[in-house]
Amino acid sequence: MSTTEPPNAQPGIADIGVIPLTVRRFTLEELSAITGLTVPSLRNLHRQGKGPLMYRMGKRLYCDEPDLLAWSIKQKAETGKGIGA
């Protein structure tokens, strides 16, 4: 902490050596275009806890790219057939 900050100041991101990461966030419409599933189907999967991890910000649902990838890998492992499955 520098001498110009008040004694109760919280350290900032730069002060504690954390590098902020940028993660791609998809809307339901983008997720629909990527997966080929309809927006209502994605909403139903979310309600049932079966789709990719989604979360609300305000009234909208979002899915982060790593969560979509993890769900896709899980689907492939559970349903894949053929060589390498």
C-alpha cells in the first residue's frame, strides 16, 4: 500500500498480482446458433439442469465459453460411438 492511500484501502488487482482474464460470454441466441438447439430447448435444458452451465445477469441467461466446451465434451463422452469413443 502506498503512503497516499487511506489506511483501510483495499488492494487493487494490480497490487495483488492478479491478471484479469477475458472469457467469451454467449447469449442464448448465440448459443443456439453454435449448438443448433433452439432457444426454447436451451431454456428447457437449463430448467432441467441438463444443458451447459448458464447463469442470469438481470433477465438474460448467459453461458461462458469454457462451460459450453465442458458440456460439449461431456456430451461427446456420453453419446459418442465409433473409433476413439
